[in-house]
Amino acid sequence: MKPVRIPIPWNGKTLNADLSEGQCIAIPLDHTQSQPNAYYAPLYEATPVRVGDWIGDTREGGSVNFYNIRLNPHGNGTHTECVGHISDDRYSIHQALGSEFFIAQLISVYPSQQDNGDRIIDRLEWEPDIEAIIIRTLPNHPDKLVRQYSGTNPPYLDSNLAGKMSDENIQHLLLDLPSVDREEDGGTLAAHKAFWKYPENPRTKATITELIYVDNVVPDGLYLLQIQIAALELDASPSRPFIYPLR
């Protein structure tokens, strides 16, 4: 692909991004293969439509491939959510997220072990004036692509850190975990609420993207980020984040 370089003024300097070097950090879902799962959601399914003797599968004699899908965004792979996930008001991800690009920082971190056995992310350092943070937890094993998280109490984000991100105007948070909050917290959702400043001052344009996967070959640092979603008037959508190196 021909290089497509764009200059980006940032923090008193000019960064350059090459849009031909994009790296997808979503986990592709394939109904014929193993897939990640969280919160006991039904697995992602894709099945051909059947009408009488006709079937929407060319491998079975159909004229076209014509599939129904069953998918729970929060439990089946990479997804992006807005404050509508926890609010009574029906905020939608389609309204929250446009086609913009954002300055993002990829940060790798080992979650801290707590006395109760929980593993939390409670310390991060990031550059000033960035718009998004991408968290890669360590160790970063490729079984994250198919990991079954339900009932395992995965690592999660400290609510004070989530609040700090909000206070410093981090608009988009991406991480390779099924949730920013503890798997079972009695409905407290402290990190979600702190990041979105809910209910006192809901940040309707801020988003959280969960269950990404960033390969080990991708170095920590600054990137240009775009989050692609389906045009759904729901609190969340399957998503396809792309990052482009900034130099």
C-alpha cells in the first residue's frame, strides 16, 4: 500500500502518522473457531437463513451466503461502550463516537496482586494532552484471543485511577480485559462510574473499549487511534480499533 503520511501538531511538536501502517487491535470473531467469552454470554453464532428448500450458504447449494448472527457485544469479543451501558438514559454508542482520530498512548502493565487475591491496575503514567489510553496487561499471552473469562475474576481497573483519567480528560480507554470493573462487584461499577462521571456529570462522548488484543511485537508509545463501530443505537457495539504509529 502506498504510504499516506499526515502531520499532526501535538504538545508543541509535529508528529507524523502513516495511515498505510495501521494495526488492528480487535479480536476477530469466527463462529467456526474458538472465541473469547465473558460474563456467561451465549457464544457468537452465525447461521444461514433457511426458507423452504432454499439455504443461504453457497457451500450447501445456496446462490448466496445469507447469514443471521447472534452476538452479545459485552460478552463476545472486542466491543466499545458508552455511558448508556450504566445509565437510565438511552445514550447510544453511535451518537457517542464519530469518525475522528485520537492521540493515544499504549502502556503495558503488570496488574498488582491484592491481599484478597484480586489483581488490579492501580498505577499508570501517561503523556500530557493525550486523548486515549490503551492498556496491555502483562503477561501478554496469545490465548487472550480465545480465553474463557467467565467465573475467573480477571484483573480490573482501580476506580481512583479511572477517575484520574476522567479528570485529565482521557476520552477513550481501551484494554485487553472483559471489564474495567471486578467481575462480581454487586453492581457497584465503580470504575465505569468514575470514568464516565456518572451520575453527577455524564461524559456522553467518552468510551470504553474492552477485550482488545495488542500483539507483543507492537511497542509501547504514541499512536493515532481510530475506533470503528457498527451504526447501532445501543449502549455498545462490536468494534475494530486501529492504531497507527506516530513518529
